[in-house]
Amino acid sequence: MATQSETAAAGKKKLIVNAFVMMCSGHQSPGLWRHPDDQSWRFHEVDHWVELAKLLEEAKFHGIFIADVLGGYDVFKQSLDPAIISGAQWPVTEPLSVVPAMAAATKSIGFGVTVSTTYEQPFHLARRLSTVDHLTNGRLGWNIVTSYLNSAAKNLGHAQQPAHDDRYAQAEEYIKVMYKLFQSSWRDDAVKLDREKGLYSDPELVRQINHEGRFFSVPGPHIVDPSPQRTPLLLQAGTSRAGKLFGAQHAEAIFVSAHAPQVCAKSIAEIRQLARDQFGRDPKKIKVLALVTPILGKTEEEAIAKWNEYKKYASLDGALTLFGGWTGIDLNQYGDDEELRQVESNAVRSTVEGYARFAPPNSKWTKHTVAEHVALGGNGPLLVGTPAQVADQLEVWIKEADVDGFNFAYVLFPQSFKEIIGLLLPELRARGLFWDDYDVPSGTYRENFYGVEGQKLPLDEHTASKFHWATGVPANEHKIPE
């Protein structure tokens, strides 16, 4: 059995494969909860998630990546009603809560959970993440986001969301506080459990972090002892200048979503260059995962027939609701037949041009065209065809965008994942692109992510490693970085 490193040495990337889900109905394909074979509306049920985790672990998925938002999508029609009616990421429940249940039913699959740095104190979040890293035996990942919905800001004590660069400045300080709590507050061997001496933890090996910054004041110490990974596997998405800098320094995995590999190839190259030039990291150690939604059939005709069937259930209002939340643009103000590439708004024109870039040159892009484009698969490509045809398209993404794996979204839950498992993964294995088993069975998320047994902590080159208080190092010899 080839490990990831052996496969890389043979000239093939060993793909990292996650399921992309959200604790709501439909997620990237609003309205498909109406399909008789869809079970996404069961997202309130623990069994729903436990069954998924067991299914995906048996298929050797690296992880389950759970998206999240802290507010409703209320830009389209300047109302939350379209989201409420269509079920466009509404209602949505809190994702970290269900991870221990999924972990209890599995041994090796990882769990990447989205949690924002904008509206929660780092001390509180560090406690929650360390707790779940303990409960999962080190299989937790944290998708670091800064939040983008005004509806969330208003419900969490703000008139509006902070400015973009301010959110990232806060996130930069936030992650440093987290490193101090995760890595510097306790020495690796602080917990003694010495029953004869009655010594649970050695107070000489637990210390305050005394962080004083622009946004946060956190004396510490961390209230949780070191978890298996100490710092959960760090995931991030963001292609703005500030987002690229943040990802180049902190991310171990970066998620991208675009409808064609050419759209994100430049951003990926820039992030890798920033990681090397400014932060001394090996660019190949940052793994980039692209959002894709496959619709598979044993024949091309079967796949196309499924696609046509699914379109009957898609909610176009739900699609425009998601588009409005993602972009801040309300397309309801434009006429049904209005060509959006000719309107006065630069934001609308540039956004739609991005969608239309790889469409036929004479195609007309109205708000209905955008809705149809987004309704299945959201802001990522819809790959329709046989396993070989879809694998061919994935290989184009690998070659042209330099991605290392994929976040597979679903149209039908869990049917789409069953088809990926039964049809696509065997094709990827036949091409030498997907492993046969976990490199480190029962290992941490980070060990299986890198394919290296014992790599539970961030890599030595990662900025988090500077904060690590290792066994045997006296407190006066390990200064907490600022």
C-alpha cells in the first residue's frame, strides 16, 4: 500500500478528499431537500451525522468539513424571507456540537469545523476546541473565518460587521492568542497524575500567557491541558490580499471555490509564494482543496439525466439568496431579461463576468442565468459525467490550479456521497490518485493529512511551533513569542 509520500515520490499527488457539508438542508444546492431521495433535512438528528461519518470513514475520506454561518442571508429582496422559504442555509445548527458523536463511532476520519474569530473571545473558543480535540483523540480541524454577514454582526452586538482589513487584523491577533493558549501555557508533561504525592498537575509547568493587545486581554493560563494535537489542524479560505497573507502564514489547508481552475490558479500560486518568501514555509506543505460537486452516472446519458432531474427541484430564489449573501449584491433590483454585464454597477459586472468567463461568448447573463449557475453546486463547478469523465476534470484542476485535493459537495444527501464512493473513488484509485487506507489508522487529523505517523503537532516550519513548550524545557528557557 502506497503512502502519501511514496505516491508523491512516484510523481502523482495523493489527493486529500473531504466531504463538504453544513448543518442545514441543501447546503450548496438550495431546494434539493424537496427531492424524494434527499435526506439533508434530517440535519437535526445525531444518527444522520453518525451514519455519514461511518460511511465516509469506510471509504477512507480524510475528513468531513462542516461549513457554518452566524446569520441569515438577507440581501436578496432585502429580506430574510427567501432564505426562510427556500431553506437556503436556513435554519442552521451549530457544527462543533455533533463532532464528538461522530468521533465516537469512528477511529480515523477527521472533522474540520468552521468557527469565526470575529464574535467570540479566544479564551472561550480555545477551551471548546481543546475539549473536542481531546474527545476525538486529536481528529479536529479548525476552519478559521472572519465572518461576512451583516445579519450576524447585528445579532452579536454590532451595528454592522467590522471592515474587512480590521477583521483580519483582529484574526491575526486572535490566532496568536490561541497559539499561546494551545502551545505555550502548559508544558507537554505538565499533567502528572501522581497518586502517591497527590499531584495532578505541576504548577511549575502551567503558566499564564499575559497577552495584552489591541483587541484582546487574556492573562490565562489555558483552562484545558494539552490535547493530542494541541493546535487543531488549521484550515482557511480567503483570496483577498489580507486573506492570502493570513493563509500563507497560518493555514495548513486552504479551501478555494471557483467555477474553473483558471480563476483560482493565480491566487494559489501567490499564496504559495508568500508562504515561501515571507514566512519560510515549504509551499508544498500547504494543501489546497477545491470545491466541486460531482453528478455521476455509469454512462454519460445517465449522469445528464440525473442533472436534468435535479434541476427540477432547485430553488432559483434560494440560489439568488446564497449569491446575495456571498457577494452583498441584490439581483432582485434588475429586470428579468437585463444583461448584467451591461449594468452600471462595477461589482455586479465584475462578479458576473467571472461566472461568464468560460461560457459561450454570445451567451446572455441575466439574474436567472446566475441563479441557474449557482442553484446546483453553489460557488464551485458542477462536474457531470462518468467516473472517468469526472476524474479527467479533476486532473485538469490538479494540473492547471495546482490543487492537492477536493471538498466534495452533495446534491442529494447522502446519495451523492454514496455515488462518489461507489463510482468516483475506484476510478481515482485506479489512476494512483487516492489511497487504499489511512496512512495512520486511528491517528490524528494532522498525521493522516500529512501522511506522517507522529506528526501530531504543527510542522516545525509553522509559526505555531515557535510557541510550543516541550517536555524538559524550563519555563525560563522558553519565552512566549509576542
